[in-house]
Amino acid sequence: MKDLDNIPALMNELGARAKAAAAELAFAPPEARRRALEAAAEAVWARRAEIIAANGKDLEYGQDKGLSAAMMDRLMLNEARIQGIVEGLRAVAAQDDPVGAVIAEWDMPSGLHIQRVRTPLGVIGVIYESRPNVTADAGALCLKSGNAVILRGGSESFHSSTAIHACLVEGLQVAGLPEDAIQLVPTRDRAAVSALLTMTDYVDVIVPRGGKGLVGLVQREARVPVFAHLEGIVHIYIDRSADLDKTLKVVVNAKTRRPGICGAAECLLIHRDVVESIGKPVIEALVAAGVEVHADPALGELAGTQPASDEDWGREYLDMVIAAKPVDDIDAAIAHIRRYGSNHTDCILAEDKAAVERFFERLDSAILMHNASTQFADGGEFGMGAEIGIATGKMHARGPVGAEQLTSFKYLVSGNGTTRG
């Protein structure tokens, strides 16, 4: 039994075991990793009643903490969402194995043959907040890419994550892979996070998945390299060429489908020329859907809205709230997004090809969209099976981080008694 009172010793033990497991995973056959994920999917479905019961304890805990309705939605699991977890595990299992894949190869005049091949990063630490499905997504992607992982879920999802983790371990057992390949920190104690961030002897990269507070903490305290996943301050710009029907569908879906996820729209920018013809009908539709709209006074009096303040720009609500303002033109929209955005996901609604090209060229968000809901900012929707997060930095991985993004590479160099003159 682990000593949960001695956090440094506990985390040191997890790290040592993860590093040993990573060494084995690096050369484990792809078929074994695939079988482990398939068996984990079977276990999740077989244990769905147990997982839902565990989730009930987490929902009670979240209620006591006063979580918002959107945050409670992030936390909640039902049979349909568990089916989604199962499908995600199977999708990752079915993907091509990235480990050992040849990225490039070439011959040199010296006689050398050089290959650049994918190789695991080693041990990944994943720190996430209330969404329990991340336990399955992160565990699956790390395993598929040949990495060991230490998962530290949010305190709200502690019981759900524990139940899902048990299914992942069952999959490892079925496939004959080391159980320490996927470990879950068995305590809510925040000291475990601080310890994980400084485990340079064992952990190769940290992936934070959560709000601004969590990411800020990780970036301040980490001694291990970090894949930055900043908040999703997601903008939608309605161009003067936008189609009303498309705009209504996309904006309402982008805000209301799941307002608590990082791809949910948080700010609506409306070209001044279409405020009356498109902007106001869109705002009316949002209000009718139960969204609290913080409207810039320049939009005029709009029923069901409240005046926006300076604090509304650059804000991630993660709730049924959105800010809205008019802009003079596409360049004003771009300037606003550059100032207040988080380089996560931004969208243009337009029929003018030149406007779309300008938006795509002049913004550098990890994901840029045209006439599509920002709720598609998701590795599963990008064909990656699942994602470990959306990386908003520019080093190594960017956008949805799937199995391939969790690898590095090495060079394999062959000669035939070749010497250098």
C-alpha cells in the first residue's frame, strides 16, 4: 500500500516505475499496444455501471463545491458518454502505430543511408481538471505512442478517473504489458502536482489540460518541459459576406453544444455592415437558446442582453455566456483577436474567398476555421481518435495533440565500412 502521507516518496516511486515501464514500451510490439486498448475498451463498457456509480460520488462532490452547470456537465458521465470513451479507445487502437515510422530517408554522397524515425518521448505527466474522459484519452494516446504516463486528474473527477484507470490497467494485463505504463496519482493532495512538475529524473514532458489557473501554475513551477495548453478564448468573426442561415447554425452550436469545453465560442465579432441583417438575429437566437450575451453598447439596445465591460474581452467563460461587439472590418477583427485571443481556435463566417484567405494568413492560432463550429476543435474530430489536449504553443506539438505528436525522432545511420576523409 502506498504511503499517501509522504507525497515526495509516493511520487518518486511512481516516477521510477513509469521510467522502467517506458523502457519496455519503447520496443513492445504494436500488436500488444493495440490489444491493450481494445481490452481496455471492453472493460470500460463491461464496468459502465461501476463507472457511473463512481461518477455519482464526483457529481455530489462537485455540487458541494458549487461548480457551475457547465462545469458539472464537463464532469458528468452517462451511458452515452461512456460509449464515446469506448469508441475513442477503439479508434486510437485502430490507428497506425507511430513508433518506428520512417519520417524521411535519404542517401549521402559519402555512402551513408540516413533514416529519421519516430520514437517515444518516454514518460509523460498529464495534469487535468474535471473531465474524467481525459483519463482514457490521455492513457490511450500515451500507450499508443509507446510512452508511459502518470495521470493526475482533478479532485472533482477523482472517483470516475480511478474507475476508468482500473479498466486501462486491465487492458495492459490482458496484453502482457507493464501495469506501470499507465499510472494514476492516488491522492487529491495538491502537493502531488508540485512534485510531478519537478521530477526531471523521471518525467520527459508535462501536458496540462485545464483552465488558466492550472496552466499558469504549471508554467510557473515546472522544471520539466511543458506542452502549453492555454485557455480557449475562442472568437467567431461574422464577415459582411456571411450567409445568415450558416451563421445562425454555426454560432449557436459553437456556443451551446457544450459551453464548458475549450472549443466553445466566447466572443462574437460582427462586421458593422451586417449588424442589423445578421448580427442581431444571431444574438436573438443565442438569447433564445439561454445564452447570456454581454453586448457592446455600440450594438444598441438588444432584448435579453446586458452591457459588456472591458473585462469581457479576452475572457474564457466556459459557461452559457458570450461577449459580442461590432468591428469596422476584417482587419479590426484580426486586431481584436491578436490582442485578446489565446492562439487556440478562431473562426470566420464568410462567403468571400479573399476574406477567408486574409483571416487565415494573418492570424496564427493553432486552429483556424471557416464556416464550421469551433466545437470541432478536438483531436477525435481531426481523425486522431482522441487528444491529450490542444497545444497553443509553437514548439514540437501544436493544435490537437494525438499519438503522433507524442513522439520525437531519432536518426538511424547506416554505412558499409564508411569512413570520413
